[in-house]
Amino acid sequence: MELTDIPAPNDPVFAKMRTRCARAYIDHKAELGVPDASDEEIVARVDEINAILLGGLSRAMRGDAGTAAWMANYRWFCELLVELIEGSEGAPLDG
């Protein structure tokens, strides 16, 4: 697959990964700073949350200020990424 052939994040090929992310974000609303957000709001913003958390992880991996605190607060996100990389799939949100 050419780099230009990579589907958009909302492509159906990523549906199971997005579902798993949504479930994790719903479980960790407080850590995300949105304890009162509805599950529907979280699901609708999965791609935005992914981008924010990946940006935070990038800064943490560079050793920017606050790395230890970020890694402690978002350890669950790092574990989620490992799970996704290893190929574990989530159940559909409506399943």
C-alpha cells in the first residue's frame, strides 16, 4: 500500500479500532477532563480525542515538561495503543 492509499480515519476499515477507542474514552471521561460528557458526545469526537492524545504522547515521548505526570495520567491510553497494535478488536458499539 502506497502512503497515499491510506484511508481516512473515519473509513469503515478502521471501525473496530474507533469503537475500541470510543469505549476506552467513555470509561476514562474523568481523566479526559469531561466527566459529564454523554457517551454520544465521546463517540462523535473519537477522531479529535485520538489526535489530542497522540499529540500528548508525542510530547511525552520527546521528554517535554510534564512527561512523568502525563504518562501516569494516561497510562491507560498507552495500554490501549498496545492492545490495538497487537490486533485485539472491540465489539461494535451497538453489539
